[in-house]
Amino acid sequence: MPSKRFKTFAIGAYIGVPLKEETVTAVGLTPFVLRRGTTSLPETIQFRERLDELYGAGFGFDVYKRGDYQIVQFRMDIINDAFVNTTKPLLEQGFQFLGEAITAPVVEQEKFRDKYVHEEKETVRKRLEAIVNDKIRYAQERCVEEMCKDEPYRLHPLGSRDEVKKVESKPLYDTYKWWLEHASIDIYVIGDTDLSTVQSYVEKYFQVQRTQDVAYIRSLSVPRTGDPRYVTDRLDVTQGKLNMGLRSTITYHDDKYPAALLYNGVLGSYPHSKLFINVREKNSLAYYASSRFDGHKGICTIQSGVEFDKIDKASTIIQEQLEVMRQGRIESLELSQTKAMIANQLREIDDSAFEMISFDFNRVLSGRERTTSSLIEQLGDVTADEIQTAAATFHLDTIYVLRNREEKK
């Protein structure tokens, strides 16, 4: 993606495989081990010092899920040669570093270095433990886990605490080799360069043995009808959590996606949204109340923090707002405000190279070409009636409540 707007090169590598219980923990752990060193920089301090030598280049990664896929995204940010004195192109040096980090890790006796695996297992274990300690995130994860208990989407992208304890260096290295061979791999660059230059660097520095290219298969939404499932957990908490999960047949690929985005925005994404106004402001029932929409899965989740004795009333009012949306009772002001908020968020994407990369990756995952400008235009054309039509596809699937274990049942 050639651009002269930025003073740096932004490199992104997306490596994705289907979410599977037998591989999710090992794949989630892998990038933590890869960041510890490479064949030519086997010690972690050497790895970090090399970034300093590259004029303070940035390197990092994220592990997350999109639809039913587990995605590992590596990022590298390195300054454009025009602003420093260097003999070898810095973009090439960045690709050399990133390529080796991904494809040439520290290996001893046909396995990852035991020390690195042991230490990074503890890192991942603590991150998973932190979810349990953060009750907002815990309730979100548990709601999705229950809602999608028969689907890969139930899995956390870092796996589970029980499984990470069992990981050993040799099986992890074997999974890593499988991962590189069978994953979908997409590499992006934004900066003052061209496609042929980038292709030459990829071929030179990403030495991966692959028999075929692997494309993403678009996740299909799982429609469900009938009454919602009720799930209650009890832990040592001082505030109740009320979460809901809704399923829609609309995904990022569909023509109705802009209407689904606006449905979620009017419902619960902003301070002017129905959940915030009616649950929190008018009735003082929740400390927070909001909604999120995963367009690659067709799932909308609602999260709120509520006093234990107000959970039932809050649930009633939230469900009343879902009915209001189904009836198409949307004020012109809240619709115009929502359109403006989403449009501003989309415009801000063009201010960040990595946000631009992330937005385009939606196209790869979904098979649907979209630009920020076209999506803004489509949002502007959506009517309240079209949002009502979209609302009819959102079915309340699961109601999850987190209560105090000492509370009277």
C-alpha cells in the first residue's frame, strides 16, 4: 500500500488458522516464544538491541480471533531511509529482522529453547489469570463461551490456563512448524515503496516451506431461534455483571452490514445510545451498559455492571430496548449522531498506518471489498427502516449473570 504520508514504514504480518481446541493454546503461546530471539540473535538482549540499532524500530504482536479464526498479527515500524543516513535500505533490514523473527527462531535439539518456553508459558498463564481477576472481561468471555459452547468461537485466542501448563518445548516446536505450513499468511507494508520491492524482500527473508497458499473461508453466521438460555455464575464479586449475546445473520460480507453497524451504534456503542440513556442515565440501574458487534461472526454482545438486587430490572429494560429497535423506534437525532460517530471513527483510520492495514485485512477475511470512504457513504444512506429490518435478524441467544457466591439464591 504505497504512501508518502508517513515518515516510517509500517509492516504487518497476519498469520491465521482455524480456532481448534487441540492447537489454540500452542499457537497462542508461539509468538511469545518467537519474540525471545532468532538464529542470528539467540539472546533476548541481542534481539532488543538490534531494534535499537534500527533507529529505534518498533516490534510487537497481538493474538486475537476474527470469526472462527485465530490470528497472530506481527507489527514492525521502522523509519524511512530519507530521514537517516544508511547504506542498506531500512525497509529491507526491517524485513530481514521480521522474517527471521517469524521463520528462524532459536532451536536446540529440534525444539524451542526450554528456558524461553518455560518463561513465556508463565507470561501467558498470567495473562489468562488476569481475565479471571478482571470481572468485566471475565463476564464477557463467559457469556461468549456459553453462547458458542458448540462452536470454535467459544475458545479464547490464548487458549486455556490448564492447557498452557502442559505445553512442552518439542511438541510446541512441532505445532509451530505445522502453523507456518498451514496458516493463511498476509503481509502488508505502508510507506514510500512499491510492490515489486516488497515482493523481493518477502521472497528473500520469509523462508517458509509451503506446498500451497491457504485462503480464509468466510465464517457463516449460526442463526438460532427460541427462548434465550440463562446462565449464572457465582464468584467473590462486589458488583453483578449482566451480559447478553445476540446472533444475527448479517456479517461484514453482507450488503446489510452498514445497517447492522448502525443497529449496534444506536443500541449501545455511544453515550447517546439507548442502553446508556435508558439503563444507566434514566433508571440508574447500571454502572456501565454498552454493546459490541463482531461483524465477522454476526454476534452482538451487551455488557453491563449492575447491583445484585437490580439485575432483573436491568434485564427487563435492556430487553425493552431490543424490542424498541425491532419496532424501528429510532429518533432522527440519535441516528444522525450515530452516523457521525461511526464516520469519524472511520476517517481516523486513515491517520494510522496500522489501522489502515487492519481495516484492509477485513477484506481478506470476509471476501468483501470495502473502503472507509465507501462505507461512510453507505452509512449515510441507511434509513431507520433499514435498521429496523436489520434489527429483525438479531435474536437474543444467551443471558449471562455473574453474582456473588454469598448472595441468597
